[in-house]
Amino acid sequence: MLCDVTTPQDLDERFREAVGALTASTAARAPEEPVRDGGTLDGVRAQALFDAQLVSRHLDLAARWLRSFGEGYYTIGSSGHEGNAAVALAVRPTDPALLHYRSGGFYCARASQAAAARDGAGSGPDGGRLVHQVGIAERVAQAMRGQESSGGAGLAGSDTDDPEGPSDALLSAARDVLRGVVASADEPVAGGRHKVFGNSALSIVPTTSTIASHLPRAVGLGFAIERQRRRVDARTSARRPAAGPGRARTDAESPWPADAIVLCSFGDASVNHATAVAAFNTAGWCDHSGLRIPVLFVCEDNGLGISVRSPEGWVANTLRAKPGIRYFAADGCDPVEAYDVAVEAAAWVRRHRRPAVLHLSTVRLMGHAGADAEVAYRTAAEIARDLERDPVVATARVLVEAGLVTPEEVIARYDEIGWQIRKVAEEVIGEPKLDNAADIVAPLAPRRPVRVARAITEAANRAAGPGAAARAAAFDGKLPENAGPLTLAQTINAALADGLIEYPQMTVFGEDVAAKGGVYGVTKGLRERFGASRVFDTLLDETSILGLGLGAGLGGMLPVPEIQYLAYLHNAEDQLRGEAATMQFFSRGAYRNPMVVRIAGLAYQEGFGGHFHNDNSLAVLRDIPGLVLAVPARADDAAPMLRTCLASAAVDGSVCVFLEPIALYHTRDLYVEGDGEWLAPYVGPGGWSASHVPIGRARVYGVGSAEDITIITFGNGVRMSLRAAARLAEEEIGTRVVDLRWLAPLPVADIIREASATGRVLVVDETRRSGGVGEGVVAALVDAGFVGSARRIAAIDTFIPLGPAAQRVLVSEEAITQGARTLLAR
């Protein structure tokens, strides 16, 4: 017996040896009977399970083969984890799944299961459609016949629209996976951008390889499915439209059935990650609070995080101890036990609409990935012990002992599938790769400004027309456009209310946003007007807040989460970078998570609160590909910019950050006390189209002749620059003040035009000198060949201190004025 299995060849030989040693049964069970006494897994499902496991195993072998001559780019495999195919058969093909990168067996089983459900063949453990197949010998020919003409791109990427049988679907799923391995542009979900398990036709949501980063999204998706279900139930029982003033349109439907559950798989090492801890905590917190979160977490526990062992019993004890989460455990290397326990766990979650975790004991065969020499940190005896638990051999043994197949038929099936997988691998090598930047970034963040503008016009027409009475009711008859000049905070509040009226699927949530109305009163009164189901408080965890938003957007809602302070974002920024911004990129737009994240931030609170309430670091947000970053400085910009963000999220699935300058929330005056120049009337629906602010367009103020110098700024810098410009005007210096408004993408065309108008540019950047916004502005000028003079004023590279000392490290009006004079003196 081999005792040092680390290569595909070794694993292949060991499988043949183990199966060849089996003894054919003399008493055959019927395919409809359980394959083992006391279990519920019948022969039909066991054979379907085995097929999925064989395909998954050969995909791993093919990936290593492709890598051996430089044609494969991903070798993290599922060998030893193929028992997760039993979990796929225990849930429905319409249950959304967010998969671990070792869930290949699940992916293959789901593909076959979904095809069978579509074709009306067989039923699942809870009545859902499942796979129906006949004997293995017949399926060999069925599964492998005629695949050259089918194109085999999977349910979402097939080159033919002809219906496929379940076995055809298995081979198509294999083609999908291998296309990902070779980075083929024809791969149906990511298009060669990354190797992920994802397919919209299979309800499999692509996830990144970042440890545990998808778990908060899974919790959010469970929340969204249950929230949508309850709203549908409420409307059905009441026989009237959903409650809530100003309801202008029908609710957006969830992409999944009302009784769906969310399945989320991950590895045992991920249990220790802060992101996973946040997700478990949020699921338990919601359950304790009476909020239903129908999520089945699946921990695929092979005992290793690359080379680091999980301490004996640690994972089980940790998962058992999670409050509010029901614990189930099974041997993932025993197909009967894995299936039975998975059925029980899934049924419990579906029935009770509460979270549970299924702890599957697995093994890892062939190391972490192709480049991992596990003999460097594991003994031969350890490797041999894992090999004895090979789940594919275990399923073969069950089938042979049940008399459904002979060992020879198993080997024949194994070889036939292996041959077909190798054939597909050879075919995908020649498929085109992504070869230009435009194609690569195309799905990242689609922008359709005309459609966004049209959506705003249509919203205005509804609000002014058929929805006028409902809108008046929502504002208790006190329409904001009749309230006189408003502050920035008051305007955002009114715009949020109009958004809640226009988008029935919109929700506002975060720390202290409901009962308190926000730390600065920006969300005051919204819960009372729109109800606790649409405006609600969350637990104090930014990762969970963003995760709820990610899942809610994926589930058909329009989430508007609030991060209470900019400094708090850094606890959770990967939820934006690694999850939110990548969704359309890794699914070619098949999935999206529209979201508008409100963040109170920036400095100039007269020293109050120190760094954590005055953070001025925006580099992490500007660095995220595709993310929209809006910074309104004035009330008359805030409402149209927020409308644009909401419309862009609804139309294009955009991920927007709406950064609100805290120091300007309640500012009323510009030049002298009592002038009210920083206030502005709220524009009613009749003016929404005319006041529309497209993404990436700046605002320009002319002071004096406006011919001598251009000041480019944003946020608090706008007010300071306008005040400085007034002082310069007394010296007969004409100034153009450019409010960028959008920091990602920057309004480059406006920057170049206004810089060229005077030939002198002063960039006023309230963020830090290193990594600040000003660097991007200056770079844009250089890239455009600007030949004039330019200078930059920025905050010092430091954290902002408490009290008056803050003024010593921030940009000031005096520094702006002096900077302009210096530039003009050159």
C-alpha cells in the first residue's frame, strides 16, 4: 500500500488498488432502496453522488496535469472533500450557495441536480426535484456520448440551447471548471478573470479566495430572503400592497424562492478568522433578537490551514459554542452519514428559518495546492491515514456492498470519466484568453449615465404625478421643498426619505440610525415614517453592517448601510474591496450587489473627538476598482448626488460610498455669521431632472474675475476655498473654485478644462499629503500635459489629535490664501 501519496499518479493508483480489493456483493439492493440499513441515501442518489465525486476528482487530476506544462493556473483542489456532493443533494438547486474553493463535488452535484429538476426527473429529500438515473453501465454511455457537439459550457455557458440531461450537465460543469483553470475567456461566470465556483443558472454565487470573506454576505443574503418572504406573506394575508407611506412602485422580487435557504461553505482554518467570527456572531445576534436568518454554514474540516494544524477538538468546540446557531456534525468521508445529516440540517434551517452549522469531517489529499510539498510538514503516516478515508473510495465501497455495481464497473466508470475529462482539458487549452484591458474591466463597474438620468426623470414624474399624494403623506404634509433653506444634514434626511418612497426595496440601517436618528440626526424620523423593517439599528460591527448590505443587494434589495465614522470603516474595508467591488467582475454581471454606503467623515469638528471622529484618510476608498466615491459639500449638491448614487445602484448595480463631511452637517453660514449662504432650498420633484448631477462631474464657482487662479478641492475645502477666494478678490485676484464632488472617478475633464482656463492650479486637499486625493489630481494634470503652474496644499501625514492641536495639522484658510499668493508670485 502506498504510504506517501502526494501526486496525482499516486492518488490514481491508490484508488484503483482500493476498489480492486473490494468484493462484489451477491445480494443486490434495488436502486430505490437505501444503500445501507438505517440510512436514507438510496441507490439512485448514491449513484448521482458518485458521478459528481468522480468528475470532481478527475478535475483535480486534470488541473495538475495542465499545470505541469504551463497551461493551468489554479491547482487548489477538492480531493478528499468530495463528500460535500452529499450536501448538494440534500438541498435544493434553487438554494443560493456561496462555496469554499474545495467544494468541487458540490458544484458538480448541483449541476446534475439542477438539470434533473429542470427536466422534471426525480425528487429531492424534501420534495424538491433531484436526479434520476439508471445503472452505472448505461450512464457511462449516456454521460459521455455526443459531447463534442454540445459545446459543454454548462448551464450558463453552453454553446447550445438544446436541453441537456443530468449526465450531460456533469460534463458541462467539468468544462466550466476547466475553463476557469486555464483562464479561458469562454468560462461562463468569471470569463477567465479568476477561478471561482459560480454559475447563476445553478444559484451558485461566485466568491473570492479571501479567507471567510463571503460569510458576512451569506448572513446578509439570508436576511434578505427572509425579509422579502415576510413582506410577500404580509401582502398576501392583507390582500393589499405592502405597508409604508409613499409606496410608488411594486417591490423588487427576490431572485430566489421565498422558502430558500442560503448555503455557505468554508474551511476549518477560516473558523478563526475575524470575518467568520463576525458572521457567526451576527447570525446568532439576529437569532437571539428574533430575526430569522435561514443560513446553513458548512465547515469542511480537513484539520489543516495549509500547513498549520487545527488543535484537536478546537473547531468542533468553537462551532458548538456559537450562540443562536444549531450544530450538526457528520463524517464527510461517509456518503450515507454525510447525506443523512445534511438532509436533517437543511430541513431544520428551512423549517425554522434559523441558522445552523454542519461540521463535515474531511481529509485533504494531494496537499494544499500544486506547489505545496506537504511532506515537508506532514509525516508519511499522517498522509496514509487520510488516504484510508478517501471519500470517493468510500462511496464506491457503499455502491459495491449494496450490489448496485461491481468493482470492475466502478473502475470502468472511473476510467471513462477520466478519459472524457482529459479530452475536455485538451480542448479548453486552445480557447481564447482575455488579451486586452478593455475586455478585462468591462464587467467591473458598468456605467450607463443616460439610463441613470432617465431613471431619475421617471422617479420625478412618479413623485410629482401619481405618487404625489403618497409622497405628501410620507412627509406628513410638510414637503421639504416648502421648508425653506436647509442644512446639509436636513437635505440628506429629505433625500433619504424620497429614496425610501421611490424604491420600496430600499433599506437604511447601521449603528444608531433608527431610534436615535443617527449621531448627527441625519436619519431622524425615518423609522417612524417608514417602519422598523426598512430603517433599523444593527449591532456594532462594521464588517457585519457591510455584509448585511452585500447580501441584501444580492437578494434584490437596495441597501443603504451607514458606517458611523470614517475611521470605523477600516475595520471592515475588505467587505468593500474583496467582496462588493468584485461581484460583477467575477460574474460578468450575472450577480451584483447594489449598495450606497453612507459614511460620516473628514475633520474640522473644532478638535472634538480626536482621530476616531475626524479621520481624513480616503486612500483605501479611491483605490478600490469600480467604486463610486461621492463627497457632497453643500446642501444643494447633496440631494441630487444621493439620488444619482441610488439610481446608479438600482440601474447598474453600482457600489457607491456617500461620504458626508461631519463639520458641514449643520453649517449655515459661509462668509459672515448669519448670512445663511451655506443653506439651500430642497428641490422638489419638478426640478430633479434639471438639477441632476452625473457621476464624475465637478461644480465650478467663479469669484471675482475668475481668471487668475484655479483652486481644486472638495468637502470642507470648498467652504474654506470660497472664503479664501473672497479675501483674494479684495486683492483683485480672480479665482475659480472647483468642487470635485466625485473623488472616484475623478472629474478629469473638468479638472483639465478649469486648470487650463487660468494656467495656475492650487490643489487644496484636506486628506493626508501621502496617498491623498491631491496626488490623483496632480497626476491627472501631468497625464494631460498641463503646462501651467501647480501647487498642492494638504494635511500633514499624521493622525488628527484632540482639541485645538488639530488645527496645526490640517489645511487652513490662511494656508490656502498664502498658497495662492505664492503661486501667483512665481
